Amino acid sequence: MGRAMDTPLGRLSAVFPRQPKSRKRAMDTKDSAVWRIQEVIPETHDVTSLVIAGPEGATGVRERHPGQFAIIRVKTDDGWGEPHPFTISCETGCDSLRFTIKSAGDFTSTIRELKPGTEIRCDGPFGKFCSDIEDKDNIVMIAGGVGVTPFLSVLRTFRQSQATNRMLLLWSNKTLTDAFARDELEQISQELDLRVIHTLTREEPPEQTDTDRIMYRAGRIDGELIAVHAQLNTAAFYICGPPAMQDAIKEQLARFGVAGEAIQTESFGG
């Protein structure tokens, strides 16, 4: 079940609860590893990937499982900015970290303006979403928009280890151009036991492009679509996207007899 701390506000409340001023001052000035922006990559018109590199010995965030998030603060002329939680979208074990961020507010709308070399304070990893996914033989990942980021971390990690898990990714976007990792997912599907279904809510899918690994459908992800392509009685389900989407999918999965214990969720706007 989704929990309050699975939202960005809940995540911050759990990790950085309200503190007295003296306690907050100590937290703001503590000696933690400082990373630097390595690259800023425009993915779509409103999604940007931020790649940061850390100093030697900053192993905390590197030692993580796919699907976890970190909390970053950007260095400004006035000191360290406010904390912001983002899912790590790169594979585990790499020296740099990648965050794939949708422009949806005052801070996220400035991500593309950040410059390489800018200092970043990075704390983590946090979260339990997908913590057991490597142990599941039959995996169904359901994403709405930028909610695909934890699954990109999973798939990039699995690609690195040549995992043999059976996987299905259903990814809903408004248009095809919003599916920024489409080419990469097709490549991964050729290397792993992965099928990908793209659903488009605001345009018709491209014609004659379906393969046995990559498919396109019009409309939203629903129980009927999942039931056709997933083994409902054996699959472990992971859902990440806007709360309304998650609630609708969980309700429909329940109608098809999927137990709540087989479903994990992570919530944020997508």
C-alpha cells in the first residue's frame, strides 16, 4: 500500500522532520559529502536528467538498491538550498548518480539552468520501493510519466548483471515524445526477458511498430490490458505514478484477484 512517506512531501517529513532552529542550523552545516554536477541532459520538453559525480569515499549513496531515492541540495550564493527528494534513475554501483526530473514546480523548473561544476549536497539512499525486486521471478512494473524512473534504475541494474527475471513494463505517457527512454528500453528488451507496452493518452500510437517485445496502445493502463499480458497469479506488481492512477490500477487488479500483498507502490506526480 502507498504510504504518506512515499510522496515527496512525506519523504522529506520522514527524513528531515521539523527541528528547533539550533538543530536545523546544525543539520544545515554538517560535514557531508559534496558532489558536483557533471552533466545536464534534456530528455523531453519538460524532463531533464541531472548527472552528479561525488568525491572518492562517498560510498553511502552508491551502496543502494535500485528504486531508492536521494535528497539533494544545490549550492547557491546564499548557501545550501532547500532539500528535494528524487529517485536515482541510474544503475547501482556506478560512480556518478543520475536523477531524471520533471519540471513541475519552482525548483524543478530550474534544473535545466544548472551548470556543470555546481556543488550538490547529496544524502541517502532512502526508501524501500523495489527493495525485493531482484528476488522476484515474474515482475510487472507499471509507470505513469516520470514514474518510470525507479524502473529505469531496476532495468539498468538488471542489464548490467544480465538478470534472468521475467519482466513486463507498462508505461503510460501523453504522447510518444514523452517516452524519453524508448530507444534504450528497446535495446534492453533485446538483452533481457523484458516486454514493454507503451500506452498513449493524447495521441494514437504509431502504426505497424509492434514487435514481440515492444507494443503500443492508445488510452490508459487498465486491468484488462494488464490481464492480457501478465501472469496475474504469479507476478509481483510495482506501481509508480500519480496517486489517482495507482488507486485505479490497484482497484482493477483486486477485481482480477490480485492480492494486495503482491502490489508495491510509490507515489508522486507524473
